[in-house]
Amino acid sequence: MDKLKKALTGRDEAEDEEKGFVAQAIDVSTLSWSTRVKGFCICFLIGILLSVIGTVTFALGGSIKIFGVLYSFGNITSIASTLFLMGPVAQIQKMFAKTRVIATVVMILSLVLTLCSVFWWDKKILALFFVVLQYLAMTWYSISYIPYARDAILKCFNSVIS
């Protein structure tokens, strides 16, 4: 089957080896735009659903462990949903771009610290603090994709404060 594919595409083995593993993986896993959008929507909605279920569970007197895990994995799933639209390499490059690196690091750090405070330290207040920090970092990160949105928000806060 590989020989037929190579014969039809006109590629030889040397070209495929020179191309590299990442490029070969991208070629193999290309999805249509509609499939990418569907994957994004499904993954994003699952992420939101996990976060909402965790929040509702906690509000109804549930365990902080369940809340921390569901909320954190909801955020991870929501971020992972953009992999469908951009691809993993482009997503990571954009996450660690100069304009988003601080929000990304704070978001990842607060995710890890939320799970640490829930499982190892068993500190409810600390877990809630890190969840709020997660929310703020995720919001700031998401807003960075809207042109001039951060500047507008900063101007609003400056006008309210002064």
C-alpha cells in the first residue's frame, strides 16, 4: 500500500526521511476544516461542562477534590480544543508567544498548584485561591486573541481606579 501511495504522490523514501517526523505526522493527520470545527466545539463544550459540573458540585456542598479536578480538567480540555483549529505546534508557539507567555505560565502553574493543594496539601482556601487565579489567567489568555481587547480592559480599569 505504501508503494502505491508513493507511486501516486511521486515521493520517494529519501524525501519522507528528510521531511522529519513532525512534518510526516502533520501530513498524515490532516483533517477537513469542518471536522476541525466540530472537534473544537465538542472539546470546548466538554471543557465548559466539566468546569460547570465541578462548580455546581462544590456549590452544593461537594468535595473540594472533585471541584478542583473537574475545574482544572475542564480548563485543560478547553485549551486542548484549540489544537483542532491550529494544530499542536502552532498552538504551543502561540501560547508561549511574547504577548501570552506570562498568562500561559500563570495558568499552567495555577492548574498544577490547584491539584497540589487539593490532593497533597489538603487546603481548601488555597485551592479556591488557585482556582480563581486559574480563571483570571485563562480569561487574560483568551482575551489576548481579540485585537486590542487587553488595552481596552486596562483602560477601563484605569478609569475606574483613578
